[in-house]
Amino acid sequence: MKIDLHKPILEKNDALAADLRRRFAEHHVYVVDLLASPGSGKTSTILATIDALRDEFNIAVIEGDIASSVDAEKIKAQGIPAVQINTGGACHLESAMLKRAVDVLDLARLDLIIVENVGNLVCPTDFDLGENAKVMILSVPEGDDKPLKYPGVFQVSDAVILNKVDTMPVFDFDRDAFESAVRDLNPKAPIFPIAATKGQGVEEWASWLAERVREA
Amino acid sequence: MKIDLHKPILEKNDALAADLRRRFAEHHVYVVDLLASPGSGKTSTILATIDALRDEFNIAVIEGDIASSVDAEKIKAQGIPAVQINTGGACHLESAMLKRAVDVLDLARLDLIIVENVGNLVCPTDFDLGENAKVMILSVPEGDDKPLKYPGVFQVSDAVILNKVDTMPVFDFDRDAFESAVRDLNPKAPIFPIAATKGQGVEEWASWLAERVREA
């Protein structure tokens, strides 16, 4: 007999995710789940996004990591509430972990929660967290062939951020090939080229996000 | 009742890994399992390693990817046998997958098998594949804080390759901080700084590996 372990685990996750989604909607909080490899610039992108949107919205950040709290410390240093989840080895966030983090936030006074998932292009794609959007970040040094090798994350993402575009001259990155490979997998998701640590190109991404937060 | 699913899955994996380890030893084949994030330069490192060692050893490569065979094609273009494993979504290789790939190779005429695991700093660390060594690659653009955030992979690795060192001036990478964080987690593993696509620093890594292949 073969037991499909995947199904019951996902069903339990999805039921909790549905609860979270109801809570977010009730409080008009928009939740974006950021997926990317280690080192693609998730935290820098969050810091740049906070910079762009903090005057209009009340923002909180939930940081998912295998270990450490270095990311949450960086966010808190900007005066933004941040909750660190240490997954203790797990390669993705699940809705039960997110619930524990959400429980310590005051949803009534928030407009936007940015969730930084564990650095991983594979595992987080299957798990609904009750978020409004999954957004992925690919950084230029990772290479333009990543849509071919990690198609799942490109398919589930509502938007694709291409980070570290300032380093394009250093790397042999074919932007046309990249964009066309993304289009084949996901015809709808906008692609936002940015250089988060330089603040370049962040306005377009931030205004896409702001439009959605206002409607939440 | 709580069922620990992790244990039986790992036990089955480890039994198959032990079989593989016996077969590798019997044929004096050294097997190195490369762990890294997407885009850290696993395939470029393999190509540079092949270049350095192909005169002395018979080499084969096993490529693990979620999807596509672009990496195996690059290896085959160099006249080296390459077997592609598509995990179909799984975030790491398991010994049952590796066995199917090993079965199509002629172990009697090989000295070295390089296994490129799925691009992921988390999941592959738990799975014994019967390999002689796990070696991890971190690339400079990923950042010097990765040992704090992904300690497991640094702990299980027998050597650490720091790739793309030619881009250090572009990124704010603190090499001393990185090396000291690696040392805290793993006092023994040598750290090899290389620039795989430029062929820089590959000799030291290749001679470390060659020494082990000769003794297999």
C-alpha cells in the first residue's frame, strides 16, 4: 500500500490558511509572501519596499528562517514591527507557523504584512499561507536559466522581481531570454527589474503593491 | 498520536545509501555530492573541475534538477557522461533516485562521480546518498551571512567552495566574517575561494579532490 502523505499535510495546511485569509480580509490587511533563493535580496527588497510605502501604510514583517534572527533585527532597526519564525530545519513556512506569528501582531492597526519565506525556490511553492499574493525574487547573479530549472515558483507567483539589475554588466545575464522564459510559464505576472540596495526601480513595484493594499 | 514520518523515510533512504556506498567502494569510485543554492555556480564548478581532472581520472556527472536537462547537456558537450535526474518537484535527491542514475553508468571504468544535487541549501543536507563527501558551494552574491541562516549545510559539508570571488568588489561581502562564521559551525572543512567561470583558484580545490579520488 502506498500512502500519499502529501495530501493530508496539505489539507491541514490549507484549512488553517483559509482561517488566516478570513482574518486578514476582516481586518483589511494585505499579505504578500516573498519567495526566493538564499541571498537573492529578500530582506533588502523588504527594506526598500518599507521605505517606499511606510508613509501611506502601517506595515509589519514576518521573517521565516531555518535559524537566526538577523533579518528581523534589520527590519526592527527601521522601526517596523517584525516577528521572526525559526522553522528549525523546515524548508518552507506552513500556515500553522504563520498563525503563531500573526497572533502576536495587532491586525486592527495594520495595512500590509510582508512575509519573507525561507530561502528556497522549491518547497514554499506548494503551501498556501492565506496570503493575497506570492511574489518571487530572482537576482541577476543566479542566472537567466532559472525559469527552466525551477518552473513551479515562476508559475505560482503573482509578480516577479528581478533584483540586482545593477550587476547585469558583471554577469552574462540574457534579459530577453529570461523574460521570454517567464512569459512561457506565467503570461500574467509583471516583471519588476530593481536594484534593492540602490533603491533603483523600486517605485514601479511599490506602486503595484500599493494599489492592492488600498483595495484590501 | 503523533507519527514521525521523517524517521522511516530516512531509514529506507539510508539502507539504499549503504548499498550504493558498498558498490562505489567495490569499484574504487569516489563520489562527491555538490550542495548549493540555485545559481551559485554548481554546473560551472563541475565544468572547471572536469577541466582540471579529466587527464588523470574517468569522470561522470549525475545532475539533479526539478525539471529540464540543460545542465546535463552542458556536461555532455564536454564529452563527459552525464545522467539527468528530474525529481519532478522534490527539493533534494534521495538514494533511490541516485541508484537509478548509477545503474546506467559503468562503474568499472569510472574513478569519480560528481553529483549535482537540487539547488537548495536546506533539504539535501539530511539525505545520505552513499557519497564519500558532501561539498557545498556558496557564491559571493548570496552574502556573507548565510552560515548564520543555513547552518545545517555548513555543518554537514566536508569542504566549502566560495564561488564568484571575482565579484567581491561589486558586493559588500566580508570574507573574514564569512570564514569565521564557517569555522564556528565546522572547524575542519577547508574553504576554497574560486571563480569557476574564470578558472581562478580551481587548482587548490581540484588537488584536494584528486587526493581523495586516488585513495578511493
